[in-house]
Amino acid sequence: MKNVYSLIYDVVARIPRGKVCTYGQVACIAGNPRWSRVVGYALHVNPDPDNIPCHRVVNRFGELSKAFAFGGQNRQHELLINEGIIFLSDGRVDLTRYMWWGD
């Protein structure tokens, strides 16, 4: 059986370019809705950011991570803009427009 981090990485790797997913939704898809914090821990130690796009994971309000592990909040913002995501005036991602709910 796969470990929890592997399950999380498998889900995050499937988030399409130009879409985002919340920590809670990643947890649900990975198999346990109580793993939201575990998702955060797993992404913080992401071993392969080129293939596991952790920048596409935001909180339940569409806010970016203040502790984005691969260059800070500004880097996450930049990566999402480069994928075509347009931010709301308050800096959040519009989850009604960009949310990925799974395959």
C-alpha cells in the first residue's frame, strides 16, 4: 500500500495547468478528508516540484500559502499567473472559476 504522502503527490500531480485545488479537496481525493494539514506538510517537502505542482494548491478561501516552500508567496502567485489564473482584487483565486474537483 502507498504511504500517505505518495497518495497526496499522486492527486496533486493530476491538477491541470490553469486550475487549483484546496488542501481539503486534495485530502478528500487522496482518501481522508482529515488530512488537510498532512497535505500542507507533504507539499512543504515536495521531492519533485517539476512533476508535483504544489503551487496549484491553495487554502479553502483561495488564498496562497504564506510559507510556499519553493520561493515564497510571490513565487506561487507568479507561477499561477503564468498558467492563466486571474486573481480577484483581494489577491485570492476565484475558486468558482479555477477549482479542480478531481478527475
